[in-house]
Amino acid sequence: MPTPTFFRGKVLKAVIEVDSAAPARWNYAVAVLSNIEKAFGKNPRRYRLELVAFGPGIRMLSIWSDAHNRMALTQLAAHGLKIRACHNAMLANHLTRKDIFAFARVVPAGVLEIARKEMQGYVALKP
């Protein structure tokens, strides 16, 4: 299906919130990201995507997480997805930097990162 005409000549900017430890929610977040990538033809100049994991959702970025999500996130990161891990959630879940995927950047607070992105014109999506 072609990209909707509204988006022609525009850049989609979206921050995806993941605050749940439920694998179904993780899978849904990955599906949302994959669908955006498909709609825009894997052209990172047409979209700016960021995934922010906080609260129990930080487990999505743990090296012990589901292999399917790890593979999908690795591929999406290679196509321009920026992945952010909440430091506060890492502390609450007893995770260190070594426990988080190398392609994820640690931010002080996930909710502040989401607010910062919204102030920059990103739309917040919560699958």
C-alpha cells in the first residue's frame, strides 16, 4: 500500500513509548515500528523514529529479552531507529549498562525524553 498523500514531502517524527513488561506489548511496539518503516520504504530520511523503554518496559532492552525482539530491534536500529533506555528504570530493575543492548542509548529519565521529543514536534505513540 502506498504512503498516504498527507505524508508526501513530509518527515514523520514519532516516539514510541514502551512501559510494559508484557511480551505482547513489546511485539506490538516492534510491529508498529516495522509498519512505519514499510510505509515509508525503509528510507530514514522520510521518518525519525525513537523508541523509549521505561518502567517495566526496560526489560525489552535487556540482553536477556526475547530473541525475536532483539533481532527486530537490531534490524530497525540499522535502519535509523533510535533506541533509548531509561536510567531510572534500569536502577529500579537492577540493570547496568552491560545488561542493555549496545545499540541503546541510556537517558536519565524516559518520561523526560518523551516530553523532550514532543517539544521537538514528535508525536508520542503508545502501542
